[in-house]
Amino acid sequence: MSKKDHFIDLLVHDLAGPISIISTSTNSLLVKEQKYGPLTSRQRQTLERILRNTNKAQALLAEMVEIYRSEEGLFHCSNFLITDALNDAILDAVDVLNPTLSAKLAFIKKDDSFYRTLRENGISVECTGKYCQDPFYSDQKKVQQVLRNLISNALKYRKERVTISITGDSDLIIHVRDDGPGIPEEEIKNIFIRFGTLKGKAKEETKMPGFGFGMSCVKILIDVMGGEINVESKEGGGTCFIVRVPSLHLFSEKEALQ
Ligand SMILES: Nc1ncnc2c1ncn2[C@@H]1O[C@H](COP(=O)(O)OP(=O)(O)O)[C@@H](O)[C@H]1O
Ligand SMILES: [Mg+2]
């Protein structure tokens, strides 16, 4: 086992375990008042804040693990349903930004009523093409990480609406669109390298260290999967991220031919 493998193990077992216990215990206090006793509104608010931030830490940890795995060329490929990855990514993203909605969604079966509840909250999901039914062969955690990041940004910046569309008959094509403030043209080139520039002057100026990690992660994950990401955005006109991810079956065949 390399030094890095040990580091990943440490992150996964020694940090992810306790974080997950904090998250589930806090959630229990919030949703099982009959068992644990009633909460005052200030206690509830504080617990919700603990839960939101624990979920953020959990997401960041998962991201770091995937980045280390990517650097080591570690892939866990399998056939999986993209709708399963999408549903989990939506739940994760909603969890951090809207815990009340996430608590509601957690109890709904992942069928029409799940998508109806999302629609009622301004989130539309469209799935067409091959991967609506057929499994996609890739690293599910990496694909899910990409989806979670794009969806959580869209939810964070939207005015009202987020539309997620999954399509593609060979490569998987993902669109995540919002009606938020958009990204100024001159800023677009910076969003994927923000983490790099934050090491310098910008880091000293930011009030939120680690700010901008998400999109740099997305870019690395898509690169290692042999895909690409594009963004259509203009100030005041919303943002749409377009991702193409090839099936890793095809990717390894192509690599083998070179
Ligand atoms: N959907 C979006 N709408 C507007 N700006 C966005 C969107 N997604 C990303 N950005 C911009 O790209 C930056 C980098 O995104 P990200 O790495 O996810 O960092 P964070 O979510 O912590 O702000 C954001 O700070 C924001 O300026
Ligand atoms: Mg983000």
C-alpha cells in the first residue's frame, strides 16, 4: 500500500466514520422528537446549522478522496443506472442547501412523486436517450461527485429554477441549467482554476478559505474520465453547464488502440 493509499484510508475510516455519526445523530434529534424530546425553535435552528455544516464537511471529504483516487489512477468501474447516481446527487446537494426539503425527499420512493416534489420546488429533471434505461459503465462515485457539484451550485445561484437533463446515446451528456445571475464572460475561464489562484493573493483576501474547490474538482474528475465540460452563461442570463462523459468501456478500448 502506497503512502497515499494510507492517507485515503485514514480519510475514509478515521474521519468519515465520526462525521457520519455526527450527521445521523443530529438528524435523529431533529426528526425523532417523540423519542428524544421536543425542541425549542432555537435548538432546532442550531441543530439544523450543525447538520448543514456536517453535510458540507462530508461532501468535501468525499471530494478529496475522489481527487486522491483520481491522481492514483484508481477507478471503481461498474455498470450503474445514471438515474440512481442522479437521485443521490440531488439528495446530497439539497441536503446542504435545503434540509427541510431533503428530509421530505428522503422518505419518498424514487418514482414519479420524487420528481413531482422536486418540480414543486423548482427543480426539473429530464431524462432521454439510451441511459434512461440502460446502465452506464463508469466510476459511479466520480460521476455522482460531478453531478452533486453542478447541482449544488445551480441551487445556490438560481433565482427560481434549476433544470437537469440527462441524454446521450453513446457518451453520457448532462446539462445543468439555472436562472441565476450568470457568470461574467471574463470570469468563466477562472472558475475551474479558482483553487490554484486561491493559493496566492486571493486566498489572503477571501473570508472563506477553500472557496472554489468544487469546480476545480469537477474539472479534474471529468478530465480523468476522458470527458469535457463547457459552460454557457452571460451576466443576468443564467448559467448552463454541459458535460460529456464517455463510457469507460469505450475509453479503455480507445486507450488500448493507441
Ligand atoms: N451556477 C452558477 N452560477 C453562477 N456562478 C457560478 C455557478 N457555478 C459556479 N459559479 C462560479 O464559479 C465559482 C466556483 O464554483 P465552486 O468551485 O463550486 O465554488 P463555490 O461553490 O464554493 O462558490 C463560484 O464561486 C461562482 O463564482
Ligand atoms: Mg460549489
